[in-house]
Amino acid sequence: MKTPWSIKNQAECINSLGSASVIEDGLYCNATWDTILCWPAARAGVTIRLPCPPLPGLDPDKFGYRTCGSEGRWEGKFPGDYSLPRGYTNYTNCYTPETLDLYKKFFLNKSPAQKQMMKDVLNATRTMEVVGLWLSLVSSLISLFIFCYFRSLRCHRTRIHRNLFLSIIVQVFIRLIVYVDQFVARMQGGEIGGTSSGSSGAIYDTPVLCEILYSLVEYTKTVSFMWMLIEGMYLHNQIAVSVFSKKPNYVVFYAMGWGLPIPVTVAWCITLAFTYKRKCWYAYYFLPTIWIIEVPRILIIAINLLFLLNIIRVLVLKLQNSHTNEAQYIKVRKAIKAALFLLPLLGITNFLVMIEPDKEPVKFAIWSFTSHFLTTFQGFIISLLYCFLNGEVQITLKKRWDRFRQRRMVHNSSFRRLSRSFSVFTSLTEVPHSANQNRAQSTTSNASSLNGHGVPLLRDIMARQESGV
């Protein structure tokens, strides 16, 4: 017998219930499928219950219920309400505490139009996320290739840039895997209440693997923040602290950027595994345990802002010095400009996601679009600031393009000279049309003699081409 949540339609529900779909005597409500569970027939005035389906945000140890009215019809949300043909199933008891808080905050006591607006905002936000992630992935890959391929761009600063882009690429790639896997889970296993039924075999429906995937998401996110800290630290040391302006210690940088996030993420995973027994750690971002990994990120932002303030202070002092080199000042100003754009961007992104969104639909939409735009388009914006709008990168790409065009022009010119040479040879060896047999034989003989001279002529032409004449 199928489980109540594996039913796909009303007919399948009736067939699976068998004799439980009808009651032989007395007034009763017919068996029905409410798009989530298959409910058996119930006598008038009776409330029946079924275990909650094992879906994200629901507790399968609890029960949902529905009531058969005194008239033999399923009641709606309120006693005596028969406006819904299939009645109303109360799943409120099924929600986990975190999910129930979200439901009460954003969906309870709202009109159908407001609820639909919230759903449309969530769907539009997911579409924008996917577009932003793909754009960030492509732009970051291009930036990483540029900094790796061109030797003139290889230096200590761009070496840090490469690691920052690599961390963004890994993070974006894993997040895209999460979204693609969720889509595959819904397509293969079917949907129940707008989410996967749990029978697809995808990562989303596989215990442990799903938790590992989300652990990697948070780890790579922390890695990106760490490399942003290294960016700020390197810029600060080069401008404000001359004693540290020597060759950076990349062993320390690699340990900070890729190593330090590991114990932080492991501590968060262990705490969550022992305190939160939910499928795929659903809604983990609304739990207090999230501060285990969010506090280090906030500290990184605070330190970077302190670096930035000190850099600005040093810049002001240099401007007051009349002996300041103008070229050096321009270079410093460009670096500060990039930092001013990038550091507030990362800070606003993190703080907006952590700020509790407003329950009013319009304000919620503004928060949702703004925070997720800054989060998912982050790689693209960083690529713009550090690569595509970088003067050194533009000059390098322009030089490479100019050399390519020159080689192309030389190649085309040589090809045209060779084509003209072959045209001359062809015109010399062309056989005229004869009007009679004797004239044809004579012309053929002359042509053969001419062809004998044509081969050396062609050889001379080829020799001239090789010598560049």
C-alpha cells in the first residue's frame, strides 16, 4: 500500500484506500486527496488525523487533521464553512518551530493577493539568483584566466586576486549545484506542496550528502571573506605600514584563506548535527547556531573597514605633504577608489542578509531583491572592479589585440601577393580556343612550350615569396 504522501491524484487515492474510501451506513465525507495527503472517508462530525509528510520544514512525528462537518461535507478553515470543495487540512501542527515562525511572520493574517505577491517575489528572486550566479561564474573565470595567462599581470597583488576569484568560482559553482539538484529532485521525484517528494534519489533527498553540500556552501563563503580580508590587509600594508611592504608570506596567506575557515565550519557542522535533527538542515540560516560562522565574517568586515579608515588617514597626510610624488599619489588614489567600492559592497551584502526582513510585502520585496542581488552578482562586480575596469588589464589586452591585428594584416597581405602570383601564372598558361584542327595542334604545341617555361616561373615566384620580395 502506498504511503498517504506518495499519492499523485484523486483516482489513485481512491484506489489505494480500497474499502476505507467509503462508509456503508450513515452520513459521511468522501475520501479525498488534498494535493499532499490521501484522506480516508470519515463519519459526519468526526475529526481525523494523519502523520505529517516527511517534507522540509515539517515534523513527521506530528499530525495534520481535517474535520467532517455535520452535513457530511469536509469543513473549511472554520466550523460550518463549506466554501472549499475538498475542505481544508490543518497542517499548522506539522511545522517545525522555525518554519512556524516564518509562516506566522510572512503568511499569517495576509490576504490571498498578498500571499501570492510573496510567492511571486520568492520565485523572481530565485530566477535572479541563478542569473547572477552564472554571470558571476563566467566573469570570474574570465578574470582568473586573464591574471594567469598574461605574464605582465603577474605580481603579488594579482596573486591575491587570483585566489579571491578562485574562492568565488568554487562558491558559485557549489551553489549552482545546490539549485540544479533541487530542480532535479522536483522533476524526478515529483512535487508535494511545492517541494520535492523525497523519492528522487538526488542529493537534496539523500541524508548526509545534502548536509555535506550545504557545509561546503558555507565553507566557501567564509573562504571568500577570508581572501577579502587578505586583500584589505595587503593593501593596508603596502600603503600605510611601510615595514610590512616587503614580499608577502604566501604560506600564511594560504593558511588564512583556505585553512582557517575549516575549523570554523567544522564547529558549526558538529553543533548543528547534534542540535538540529531536520532533513537537509532546512532553514538552518534562521537558527542561533548560524552565528558560529557569521561572527567571524562580521569581524572580517570590521577589520577591513578599520584598514580602510587608516588608509584614508595616510592618504590625507600624504596630500598635506608638498613633496608627495604625483604619480604615486595617482596610483594610491586608484587603489583607494577600488577599496571604497569593494569593501562597502561586501559589508552591505552580509549585513542585509542577516537583517531580519520586514513582513510587509513591498518592504520584503525590496529587501529580497537587494540582498540577493548583491550576494549573487558579487563575483561579477568584483570582476569589474579588479579586472575589466583595471587600467593595467585594459592596456595589456589592447597590446595583445594590436599584435593580433598586425599578424593578421601581414598574413592577409602575403596571401594576396601569393594569389596575384598564381593569377599571373594562370594567365600565362591559358590555352586559347581553336577554330580548326591544324590551328589547335599548333596552339597546343606552343602551349606545351610555354608550360615548360611556366614551371621555372612558378619556382621563381615561390622563391620570391619565401625571401619576402
